[in-house]
Amino acid sequence: MIRRLIWLFISLFLCFLIIQVVRFHIELSNREMPDQLHPTVEEKKDQLIDQARDSGIDIVITDGFRSIDEQDQLYQQGRSTEGSVVTYAQGGESYHNYGLAIDFALKSQDGEIIWDMQYDGNNSGEPDWLEVVDIAKSLEFTWGGDWDRFPDYPHLQLDDGLSIQQLQRGYRPGDDLLNFIFFIDDGH
């Protein structure tokens, strides 16, 4: 009798888990695309600007959140429109589309926006670009300059370990399946 009750309890618990996992995946698939930088990325972007300034380096964020349409237009550059190819990511395939990436440039002492990776405006003996990258990495950003296939030197992303495929399926930074299953029940 006790064995039957245990098996019944286990079976009911497994059914409960399966239902909750299905609910979780349905909720993910119904999520809307972000329309701005993720709050953590926004906060760390501001820290990056401040810490760079403290090191005597003025940076400019040249790009942040990008809509899918904007990404598709950028993807066409160097393909069906004039210019050089600047991305291999179509709309929905870039961390910018999920508010998890920024691009930066340096501001020279005369106020020009530059992408010169050797510029040493603060006279530290190290290129300002690499100093900014070091600061970004200390803030847990991943640097596109470390990529083998298509290095993207202005690119910084904070993806919380999520792949593009997971983001496309609706996952977002901070999602935790166990928290969803056991603690979230807001009537959905």
C-alpha cells in the first residue's frame, strides 16, 4: 500500500513538472522582442563610460539596441547596398536585437569620433582601445575582437551565457526554469 502511494505521489509530481515545463515553453514562445537595452547592459554600459573616463579615456556608444529591421538593413550593407560588409548577422541573429550588445568608439582630444585601435590619448603607453576592452571585460562583457571567424572590434555583449537560438526561442537573461516551476504563479 505504501509503495502504491509513493508511486502515485511520484507520478503526480512528474505530471505537475511536465505541465509546468510546457507552460514555461508556451510563455517563452509568446514573449515579445525587447525594444531597448537590457537593464543590466544599460547599467554596465554606464559603468564602462564612467570607468573609462576615470582612466582619461572618452568613449562614445555608437550602437546599442537594434530592431530586426535595422539589423536587416545593416546586413544588406556590402551585399545589396553600397559599403563594406559589417555583419554576418541577419535580423534576429544579433545580440543587439535582444538588447544585450553595444558598440563603442573613442573620442579623441579634439572631439573626433575614431576607431583607431592604436590611439593613446591618455598617454598611458597602452592603446586606449585595449584599456576600454579590459574595463569592459572586468564588467563581464564579451569582446567581439576575440572572435575567430569575424572579429568585431567595437562590439561588446553581455549575454548571460545564452545563445542566439535560445534568445530566438524566448529565453532572456535571468530566466530560471526551476524558479518558474516552483515559485511563479501569476495566473498565466
